[in-house]
Amino acid sequence: MKTPCIAACKNNGGICSGCHRTMAEILNWSKMDDNQREEIMNKLSGEQTTHACPECGEANHCDIAAGKETCWCFEVEERELDKKHNICLCRKCLESKALV
Ligand SMILES: [Zn+2]
């Protein structure tokens, strides 16, 4: 089974600071099919992207922008964000913010 896990897992407010998956993505990983896993890997690597992160400019993926009803960022603990951005931060930038 493919996995982005680099054996440096640390739960950082709902995001793994090693592989940047959400805890829900990690917990459900073994139940997903190959296509679902591939899709998440592509989002993590920036191959599948909807916009650039407003802070670092890296490729980011918002599931809502892609037409889904929920986004991976709903699963993580709320962060202190300055409200000037109205598009989602990437996983790495979100991880670096203080928890509310
Ligand atoms: Zn970013």
C-alpha cells in the first residue's frame, strides 16, 4: 500500500507534522481504495491543486473549491488566523499557526 508516511508522525492539532495528512486521512487510509489514496497523495505533493497558499505561495488544494462539500481543513483543530485571507492556507502554514 502506498503511503506518504515518513515515520515521523506527530499529531499537530489534527495534522501530522511528518506527512501533513489529517488525522482522519491517516485513520481511514487503510480503508480507502487506491484511487482515494492516490488523490490525497497528489494533493499533498501539489500535483492536484486549486490555488496557491496565500502565505507561502505553494500549491494548495481546497476540496470546496474543487466542488466537494467538506474540506480536509474542517477536520483539523481551529487555528488563530488573521482574517485577511479568504482562501485556505496550505497544510504546512496551517500547522505552524497557534491553536485557538
Ligand atoms: Zn502555505
